[in-house]
Amino acid sequence: MSSVPKILIVDLDGTLIKSDMLFETFWSSVSNNLIKTLISIFKLYRGKAYFKKCLAEISNVDIKLLPYNKQVINYINLQKSKGFKIALVTATNADIAIKISDYLNLFDEVHGSSRKINLKGINKANFQNERYGKKNYDYLGNSYYDMQIWRDSNKAIFVNKRGILNNIYRTINPNHLFLEDNDNNLLFSFLEEIRPYQWIKNTLVFVPILAAHQINIPYLTKGIFSFLAFSLVASGVYLINDLLDLEADRCHPKKCKRPLASGRLPLDLGTFSSVLFVILGGILGLKVGIDFFILLLSYFLITLTYSIYIKRKAVIDIFVLTGLYTFRIIGGGLATDLEISFWLLGFSIFIFLSLASVKRQSELVDIEKRGKFRIVGRGYEIDDLQFISQLALTSGLLSTLIIALYINSPNVLSLYQNPEYLWLTCCLLLFWIIRICFITSKGKMHNDPIIFAIKDKLSLMLISVILLFTILAI
């Protein structure tokens, strides 16, 4: 008779799923009801288990969309075929664990945290030893909190424990197995998530310097600090936005591959990094100046409000995005104490209104192609496509009209020796805007028109020629 136990105990967070249900439920709760979530945080004094129960009641996580670990599921099925009894034992709230078990139909038993007991660490080890007996079960987990459980198990199965740590984990239990996801590089996933390529938008802080023709070391130094401050805060906001948009991203054919949505980047790392980035950006903002810091703080709060609430409000969200773009130019003016002209401000509002509208237009064209009727997590339906398309084109045309009027203003004569070259820049910009709207209508636009422009060869060529004509005009 075989002495090998026929019980396999599986952990949930970071093991069965490439995520953490505590953070899944937290960000889902923030998205659903911020006030109730804040109240539940203040109840942490009643224990972590009670906090998890509160989040489970507020949140609305779609169990079917969670990033399940296929390698772990394959291992479970293999053990089931050998006659093993499979148990899911997790620190996640029991109600959620049962829903996951019902969906997967893999487990014979399910045990999770209750309102009073957090089934983690020593609590979990004691529970499993009392229920199944020491050395009478195999344990599949990933957390360093599971150290005692692996020691007490017949066989220790480690998920995603690699590198020099492997030698440490091998000493825990001589009977062990490693299940590793070799396709995931944490550093690359982190860099992908914070979107450094999006920092190109923050070069708008240099626009007041260029517009005033004050290209010198003192102004450029202040511009660089303000650029870094905006970039750090923006990356923090990208992380927060993706944490709030986990469900919507997982429903999208492209966004589902984002590191947080796909489980390639841990939610706890994303959460703590978002806070760190915002704090570092704020420190740099203070170094630039108190006025700039106040504007940067306003930018962060408005962006946060946008991520939690405003993005669901049709049209309002477009105007907020327009304002956030314009904030960068105003921030550049505050950082350098350079005055922002009426012409620059007017042009900025209309060109950014156009680009924000193009962003929504591209999403609507995409859902039309996929046969959907509305954008998940947004306030738009397919019937809004014509209106948004007209708004994108009209506001873009108005931005070029402002440039045309500016060329005929007295300001130009004092700043430019050859203002006739500016007419060429106006014509090229007009062509670019019309082309962008046309490409978007064909469904060939990147979700973000600015990122599209960076990758599009013709757009880069047009930008280069516009800069050349502007220099010739000066």
C-alpha cells in the first residue's frame, strides 16, 4: 500500500491566480464605492479578516476574468487524475474562494478567511495540520508566509521561486518541486506598466520656453525638473488608473495584456509603486516652486477623480483630459515665471480637445468593429461615434484657425523675422489633423493619438518640417 498522501492543498493568491484578491477587492471597492471603502479602512482595527469581509461585500470582481495560472491548473488536473483529493485553502475571504471554486470546478474542499480568522501564516499552518495531519498533504503555494506549511507538508511545490532564492527554498523540504513562469520578466513588466513612452506628453512644459524664445540653461533646468515631476506623478496615476480599470482592461482584446491586468505585475507592487511615484513627483514639484507644486497637486487630484468617477461621464471626460494636457503648459509657465499668451492658451485648448476626442473616437470605432454597443467603464455608446468624430475634427480645425489669426497679430512681428514661414507650419498642422481624424475613422488609430504620432513616420516627418519652418521664421 502506498504511503504517498492523496491530498493536494492549493493556495489562491499568487498561486492559482497571478494576482492577489485582497488588492483585487480593494481596487474594485474603490471603483464601486469610494466612501464605503474608506470607512472599511478605518475598521482595520477590528482585524484584517474583518477588513477582507468588508471589501468582499463592497467589491464586484468578475471571477471569470481573473488571471488564472494555467501551469498550476494543469498540475492540479494531473494530480486529480492520480486520485488526489484537492483542497483550496486561502487567506482570501471564504465567500470569494467558494465563487472561484464553483467557477473552476477543480476542488473537493474550500476553506478561506472568515470574519474573525485570517487564514494566513501560522493560522493556516495550524488549520491544515489539524484537519489533514502533518506530512499528510502536498502543498502548492508561493508566499514566504507559507514557510512553516512547506516544512509540515509531505511535498512542497513552489510557484515562481527562482534565482538564488531557489537554494533557500530547497532546504525547507527535501521533497520539493518548482513550477516557474519563465516568460515573465518583472523589470520589463514594471517598465511597461509605468509607460515611460507616455512621458513625451510632459515635454509640453517646455512649450512656454520655446514660445518666449528663452532657450537658456536656467530656464531649461527648471523645465527639466518640472518635466520629471509631471512624469513621476503621471506614472503613479497610470498605475492607479490601471488598478481601477482591471476588469475593463481584461475585457479588452489589447489592454488585457497589460502587466497588472494579465497578472505579470503583482498588484501590491503596483499599489505601493503608485504611492511612491506620486510622493517623489511631489518632492520635485516643491523644489521647482510652491505655485508649481499647487498646480501639480491639482493635476494629481483631478486625474485621480477622473480615474475614479469622471471617466464614466460622457463629454465631461473629454474636457477634463483637455484640461490635463493644458495643465502641463501652464505648469511650464509657472516653473519658469514666463507669461503664457492668450494665443498659446487658446491653441492648446482646441488642439487638446481634438486629440482627446480622437482618443474616444478610436475606442468607439474599435467597439463597432468588435460588434459591441458601449465602451466598458466609459459613458459612451456606439451611437455617439458621429458626434465625437465631428467634435474631434472641428476642434482641430479651430486650433489651426487660432494659429492663422496669431500670424496676423502684432506679437508675431516682435518675435519673428520671417513670419511668412509660419503659414507653412499652419498648413502642415491642418493636414496632420485632418489625416489623424481620417485614420481614426478607418480604425487604424492607436488608443492615444500622441503615441501614434511618435510611431508614425509621416507624422514624425511633418513635425520635423514644422520645427524647421518655425526656426526659419525666428
